[in-house]
Amino acid sequence: MSRWVQAGAIDNRFEGDRVSRALEEAEIPYMIKSFLDTAYDGLYVLQKGWGRVMVPEEFYNQAERIVTEVKMFFQKEGKDEIE
């Protein structure tokens, strides 16, 4: 059984949905751990981000690249909306 490692952090639920879809298309097993906790009203989201992407160690490089690409797309998309 493989060891699971963190392939990246997610800033919000929408980014998490896009990352999930991209990893599924690449046939990479993944798990998204959310830090959103209703008991603490999202306190940890400010410190750690919305969540993190966990993948088996052998998929780390490919998954990290996908997460980075999705995050870059979100940043570009946000800049386009401001302009």
C-alpha cells in the first residue's frame, strides 16, 4: 500500500472541484481533506487554506503539476474579472 502525500493546497471549494475533475481525468487517485469546520466557523481555513490534495506518493509529480495548473488558471481568471 502506498504512502499518501500532499500534492498541494486548495483555496476554496470551486478550486477543489476543478482539481478533483482534473485528477479524475488523469486517472490519479486522490483525497481532498477540507479544513472547513462548522464548529469553529472556518477558523482553520484562514490558517491552512480551504483544504489539501492528498495522492499516493507515486503520483505526486503529476498531481502537483495538475494542482499548480488549476491554481494558475484560477488566478488568471480572477485577474480577468477585475480588469
